[in-house]
Amino acid sequence: MLTKNQNIIRWTIVLSSFIIISLILWNTYDFFQKFKYEERAKMQTWSFAQSDFLEGMDDLEADVSGLTTQVMETNTTTPMILVDDKGKIFNIRNIDTTNIRNPETYLEKLKTRFEKENTPIKVRYKDTIFGTIVYGNSELLNKLKYYPLALVLIIILFAAVAYFFYRSTKVATQNKLWTGMAKETAHQIGTPLSSLIGWTEILRSENVNPDYIKEIEKDVDRLQTITDRFSKIGSVPKLDKVDIVFATQDSYDYLKRRSSDLIEFEFDAPSDPLFVNLNMQLYSWTIENLVKNAIDAMKGKGQLKIALTNSDKEVFIQVTDTGKGIPKTRYKKIFNPGFTSKKRGWGLGLSLSKRIIEDYHQGRIKVLHSELKKGSTIQISLKLIA
């Protein structure tokens, strides 16, 4: 949990970043508008030079090669189209139509676009309108227009990288914590387990009822299995070629014997063996977690079915219950570490199941189907081997 000071620092950083980004975008927009205004002023000057040039053409003694010509020749960046009083294009500047197949159509489309970008400027000659300058934004202005978008995109990408780095670091820390807790639990169980094994041998020598000893040994074996499961968390488990039908049936039988009679169990699987690379202890742990969650969802009473089906490449293990169901918004959340809808529990069962199936066995686990107040089906997919 974040402390109060950490929360204040986090929100200060977020707010500061928002203010800085807003200022950058506003300044960019303001600069764009000023640049656009200056470009229009330049085009106004060019229109005046065009008028002077036309008047000078009528007066043979006038000098049109000086400032007027210089102004007209200096503008080499702003694309413009000169249109006569009838709307016909009679000249263009700073527009390359060399590689255009149909220049007339191209210029007409360009003219329409320019009219939307900037208000056309009239060119006057002898108190009459000689023509109209339709001009577009210069290449520099167009680049500047997309600069805020590029800036926002860069910020989003940077934020995404920072978020995924933070998330991966957090997940790695959580994994280390769960791994450490699991191994410590295995270590703590190991000491009394060794004593129980010793006490069992003593009881056997004291001629205690063999049935009692047999039941104690079953519980000792169970504790040994739990210890082995926890000790494998955080390390790469050994996978063997195993018949998944047999492995699932074995887990099913164990759970059925130790569950309430109010639960109606059903098992459906192919008669032929289906082989996968499997760690029996971790897989049985997964089935146990799924069955226990199903029983909790049914509040200890209902129908529970484990079914196996297969395709050419995969085998599908489905655990179906008649419990309260799972909302669609929680289909993925239920596999997150710490997520639980129960008043008690740490929300580790399904997250461990996901890790066992996906990280250790390279399979998939998901909520296949769920309907509120009617039940859910969670499916495991594993690759078949020959």
C-alpha cells in the first residue's frame, strides 16, 4: 500500500506533468498561429507587389526590376495558385506538377484544399479585381501543425514504457515475495513432518491399531505432497510424459472422497490415454484449486463436473460448477495475484494455477463460459505429445 506521502508525491508528479504538457501544447499552438499570421502578411505583400508589377507592365518607362520583382521572386516556400475573375487557374508558384498525370484535376483539388486552409487574397489592378491568390500552408507550417500530435504521441509512448516498466518491476517483486513465502512454508512444514514420520514408526512398534497408522500415513503423505508443491514454486519443475486422463482421474478421486456429499461429482473423459508433458504434483494442485473454488462458488452444494476433450494437437480440461457465476469484467481479473471475492483468503489459488499452467507447462487457462447465478466453466489447454 502507498503511504500518504507517496500518494502526495505521485499526484504532484502527475499534476506537474499535465501542466507542463498543457503549456507546451499551448505555446506550440500560439507559435503556429503567429507563424500563420506572418505568412499571410507575406502573401499580402506579395499581392501588392503583383499589383505594382501589373501597373508597371503598362508603363514602359517604369522600373519593375527593383523591389517589386525582388519581393515576388523571394517567396519560394508558399504554394499558391492564381485564379482570374472567372475562377480559372492561369498561373501557379511553388507547386511541382512534373510527375502528375492529370495536372488540371490535381490543381483543382489543391485549390479547394487551399481555400479551406486560408482565406484567398484579391489582386487589384486599376481599381478592379484582376484575380485571386489562393495559397496553402508552407511545408514548414504543415510540419509545425503536426508537431503537437507528434509530441503527444511521444509522451504517450514514454508513459506506456514507464508504465510497463513499473508493472513488470512490480510483478517481479510480487513473484519474488510469493516464491519466498512458498519456499519458507515448505521449509517450516518440513520440520514437524519429519517428526510425524518418526512418531508413526514409534506407534507402529507399540502395536497400535494398523488402521489408525494407515490413516496417519495418508495425512503424512498429503503433507509431503503439499511441501513438494511449495518447494517447486520459483524453480523450473521437471516435466514427464504422463497420461493426462489418469492424472486428472487421480486428482478427481482424491477430491471426491474428501468433499461433502452435497456435491454431485461427475467425471467425463476419453477411454484412451492422452499424453502430455506434466508435473503431476503441480497439476494436481491446479485441479484442487479449481475444484475448491467451484465448491466455494456453490456454497458447498451443487453439481461439479470435470470433463476432458481433445483435438489433434491439444487436450482440454474443463471444470464446470453450478455456482454464482463470474461477471465478464472479472474473467481475467480472477487470475491476478491477490484478487478474491471471498471474505477470507489471499487470492492466490487461481494466480498460482495460472502460473503453473502457463509458465511451467506452456498451456492456457481461462474462463470458458460463465452465467450469473447459473455457474461457470474454467478450461485448461495443454499440448499433446506422441
